[in-house]
Amino acid sequence: MNEHWKLLEPVKVGTMSLRNRMVMSPMESRLSRPDGSVTRAMIDYYEARARGGVGAIIVENTFVDDRESRSSLSSSGLHSDHMIAGKSELAEAIKAHGAAALIQISHGGRQCHPEATGRQPVAPSAIPCKVTGVMPRELAPVEIEEIQDAFAEAARRAKQAGFDGVEVHGAHGYLICSFLSPYTNKRTDRYGGRLEKRALFALEVIKKVREKVGDDFTVGYRMSADEYVPGGLTLEETSRFARMLEAAGVDYVHVSAGIYESGHHIVQPMYLPKAYLVHLAWGIKKVVKIPVITVGAHDVSTAEEALQKGKADLVALGRSLIADPELPEKLASGRIGDIRPCIRGNEGCSSRFDTAEPQRCEVNPACGREREFRITPAAVRKSVMVVGGGISGLEAARVAALRGHEVTVVEKGERLGGHLIEASVPKFKEKTRQLLDWAINQAHEGGVKVRLGTEATASLIGQARPEVLLVAVGSDFLIPPVPGCDKECAATAGEVLLGKRTPGDKVVVVGAGLIGCETALYLAEELNKQVTIVEMLDEMLVGVQGACQEALRERLQEMGVVVHLGWRLDEVSDRAVVCRDEKGQRLEIEADTVVLATGLVARKDVAERFKGLAHEVYIIGDCLQARKIYHCFEDAWRAVLQI
Ligand SMILES: Cc1cc2nc3c(=O)[nH]c(=O)nc-3n(C[C@H](O)[C@H](O)[C@H](O)COP(=O)(O)O)c2cc1C
Ligand code: SF4
């Protein structure tokens, strides 16, 4: 063990003695049954994280009654005694690996999706959530009492099921948070008005929970210390509220931020800085004596720094543990370089939260299906040639080597990484760079042989005679068939990011998809260019996860990037681009450089040529169809687990 890591120090929280200061942040896994009970997949998912060495696991947001509390279609439930048996299996599985087990109890309030409950959402006041767009109804005093009792009953069930504690979900705009917030609570009775009155609902919940579970059970509280909405909660009030929580007997405060309407502050995408919520935890820590947990875009170094500087007592890791359940164990055994980084692209975790599909991860295909996607030794060791050293090829090589195969990667270029090389150029893509470094190192350490600058011709394959070919030859930037796109002033996003082409001062980026918008941000922010984006669709960032869209859009706006939607590129001239809308109207924009970000085309024909050149041939990644990192990893695992 590395003694210098404060993260690895044991700590006492409430009634619990934790083996270290890392806790798994509560994250709705969408692995519950429709009735809110646990599944085998859910137990496997949490068990993998407990086995990975985390100090405590806070099981996801779990609804407390069978009325309006369930926030989404696939939420976990503790609304009835029928839930106890399954939740007990879950707690048992977590604790068997030395982690403490807590469960977050929650009422979704105005942010509930009515399709999840079949009822109109309820709230302190009838103010619709701008994300769901649904008008809630104001709760009557008698209903308030019933909900508080439901929280107490859910806590009682958690204790009966063997959990070490509950975390009361007072964050993210859900019911308790919305009572505290002046943004959503406009009541004129004893639950509305000044802070003390808005806090009453939460404090009464705590009191009832504590009365029900007694003192030998941990009761924590999660808050949004800043809601990041105009007129919403800020640290000024939430720090005063934290003192009230402490006085009410709460054992720890877990400091998050945001509500659905500022969702990018709940699950911070890569376009927001690392660990930027630490100041909120610090603000709370200054006024209470109970342990404070910081959360939000932490990796091990930011987490350690927060503890070293005394800004928090524990760190909650959410997506980092989705991406790598073994993070704590790797840290403890000095294998930091082996930690697979979360890239904060939200493709799999949050994107599928939005569609109520089970938890997945763009860099960890085993997430949410730990049983099916286990890397086991192959029955027969085979010689495997991977053609193409992009991320799909590298991941396939890594996993194949872990399964015991003899693996060689043959890459035509002089560097490994494929499109991730240019994709990780902008500073805000730091985590993508780390992922690429990780993939390359893991392949090397796993004994994968790499041949750079080598084309996998039929004769080379004939000589090497691999039993298995994994074809991952990638994709090319699409050059639209538009007059002038072959001019000197036009370049692909890839060429510009790689520095192969030097853009002039005025740049027009064609395409407002993810590549176009990221390139535009890079040009404006890091190269100081005056940037305009044109997009033929009426929307930008189509298919990109909501929080990522919000954050990227906000940052482009801050940088003064102008976006024209609904304009199709018609011509590139020497000093301008000409676009037309669907009515044929003309828009001319001055441009020294035109950056093409109009999509990627799979190298399907190239890939097809490898068929029949080995006993087993698998085509994976972008050359099958140009898609996201998520699919590159998914394809790689699916193929390699068959070999
Ligand atoms: C898929 C997903 C589901 C989440 N569900 C919950 C939840 O049930 N309760 C909660 O308080 N926060 C939830 N969060 C927020 C996380 O607990 C955490 O605060 C956030 O992801 C930032 O931490 P991280 O950067 O370590 O992931 C969720 C986040 C994700 C990505
Ligand atoms: S899907 Fe992306 S953001 Fe989510 S945990 Fe995995 S790497 Fe992180």
C-alpha cells in the first residue's frame, strides 16, 4: 500500500468504519425490475465495485412510496416490504467484499416522469420542470406528512435489509431539494418563505427517519449546494442549511450540485473543468463538524488533492467507478497507470439514463453485464492479427492478450490511436488522451506485438498465417461533393486538429455535429480564431447526450462562436463559403479557412478485402460503420470474447 495517499486512509462516518475515503456515488443503474426490485445484473454490478476496493457504496436513488415518488421508469424501490428480500441480497453482496452498504432514498417530486408513475408529479408549488415540461400539482399538508412517513418506512426497510445506512436524497431538484429551493418553493404555509421554513420539510424527514432507525444506523444527506439556476440555491443558504442538518443528527453531508434544468452540473461532461465542485464541499466543511463528501468529475489526483487540502473528508466517485470498478484496488496496489479513465463523454451512463436503458459505459463494455462480459482465459491459445491500431484495434488486442492469445497489431501509420489522435488534441479532451495512453500501455504490458508503418497486405498475412484476423481499419473524413471543397482553403477537421493545416483568422466550420463543435471550440479557444459554424440541419449536436450538449453549447457561446442552422453548404470560394437554405436563399460567410466536419465514412471496401484471409475474420469498429467510442469498445469485446 502507498502510505502517502490520504484517499486510502480508513475513516469513521456515522456508525461505519470505512476502509478508505472513497465512496461510490449513487447512480441509477436502470438494472432494477419494473417493480423496483433488484436483478442479478444489479447485484453483479455493485458487487464488482465492492470487490474493487471502494470504502462504501451508496446504492442508487430508490423511491419510497408507490404513489408519485418514482423518478423514472427503471428506478430502484424500497416502497414496500416486498423489496426487503432482494435489497438484502444486494447489501449482503456489497458487504461481503468489505465495503459498507448505504442506499439513497428518494422522492422525484416535480422532475418525475409521469409515465413512470402514471400520476401527475407532485411538488411544493405548481412550477413545471423545464426538462420534463410537466406541470406538477402542489402538495397538500396531509400528503407532505405521508411522504415524510414513507421516507422513514423506506429507511426502516433498508435497515432490515442489512444496509449500514441511508442517504436522504436532498439534491438535484428532487422533492426535498425543491422544498429547500426558493426557485421551486413558492408556498405561503409553514413550508415556504424564508430558509428556515423551506428547510422544514427536509428536517422533518430527517427527524422521522432517525426516530425510525435509531442511533445505530448511519443517516447521510445529499444536497445540491448550488443549483446553478437563476434564483436557485447557492452556498450562502446551503451552508446555513448544512448546520441545521448537523443539528438534526445527520451523520454526513454529501455535496453535489445542479437540478435537471442545469443537468450538466449534476453529471459534468468533459467540457466542464475537473473537480470544479470542490469549493462547494469546502464551503460546507467550513461550517460543520460531521464528515463532508465532495463529488463531481474527480479522478484520483483531484480526489487526493481535495483531501490533502482539507476541503473534504471523503470523495465520491461515480463514473470513474463505472469505467473502472477496480480503481481503489489499483490505487492501493500502486498500479495507478492501470486505471481505465472515465472520459466524461456520458455515452452509456447518462445517454442511456435519458432513454431508461441499463447502465453501460463507453470504455467498459462489462458495465451492467458483469457476468456475460467476463474476460476469461480462452480454451485454445490462437495467433491473432489485429489490422489497424485505432482504439477498436487496440482494445481488441488488449482483451485478446488478456484471454491468453498471441496478438500482433499491424498499423499502416506511424502512430497508434487512429482518430483518437486528433480527437484528443484539444485541452478539454485530456481524458480522451489519457484513455489513448492507457490503451497503448495496456496493449504493450499485455505482451501485444506492434508493427507500425506496416500495411497488412494479403502476402504479409499469408506469411504470418494468423488463425484470427480482427479487422479494424477505421474510417475517413467525408469530403462533401460540393464545388470548392478541394481548394487550398478547405481542410478536414482532422487535418486542422493535427496541425497539418494552419487555419487563417476567420474560420467556417461546416457541420455542427460533435466533431464540428469540438473543433470549433478548439479553434476559438486555443487558436484564438473567429469561428462560425454552418449546419444543414435545424439542430446542432444531434445524437449527443443532453448534458454534453448543454455544456458544449454554453462554452461555444462564451467563446463567441456563431452558429447558423438550416444552411446547406453550396460552394467554397477562395475567401468565403456560400450556403443555401431550403427555400434557396443564399448566405455568404467570409472565411480564410473552411473546416469540413461533415462526417466519417467507414472503410468498408478495405475491410471486406480481408475476408477469407484467415480461419476467423471479424470486422470491428469504424470500418463496420463510423460510430462512437462506445461502439468501438463494444465491437472489440464482442468479437474477442468469441475467439
Ligand atoms: C448514470 C447516472 C445516474 C445517476 N444517478 C444518480 C442518483 O441516482 N442519485 C444521485 O444522487 N446522483 C446520481 N447521479 C449523479 C452521480 O452520483 C454523481 O454525482 C455525478 O455523476 C458526478 O460524479 P462523477 O463525476 O464522479 O460521476 C447519477 C449520475 C450518472 C452518470
Ligand atoms: S460512459 Fe463515459 S462518462 Fe460514463 S462512465 Fe463511461 S467513460 Fe465515463
